[in-house]
Amino acid sequence: MADLSRITLDVEVCHGKPCVRHMRWPVEVVLDLVGSGMTMDEIIADHPELEREDIVACLHYARLLLSGEPVRHVA
């Protein structure tokens, strides 16, 4: 299971959008990269500050939101 603690919410970062580990990497941007056809290895090569677990957490977070399941452990 993905580590949702990697997804953070902070009004001081990206207007409070869900981001990766308090960085200015909104979940939606990571999803856009995946959606454009980039592999995890390509994303990490282009953006070494991201980790494979960050991408997995973004995908899991999006799945939870779409499923209607409660999203927990997001700080």
C-alpha cells in the first residue's frame, strides 16, 4: 500500500493543493506526467527530487479520491 504521508496539504505551499512531501510538486502535476506517457523511471530521471514512492502515493491518492473512500493520513 502507498504511503499517503508523502502527500501533504499546506496552505503556504501551492495554495493548499495536495503536494508531494511539502515540496512544490502538486499531485496533479505528477499525475499529468504519468498521463502524458512518461514512465516512473523517466520522471525520476528528469526530476531527481521525486522518488518512486512519491509517484505511487500520488496515484493512490487520486484513486482514493475517485473511489469515494475516506482519505486519511494526509497531513
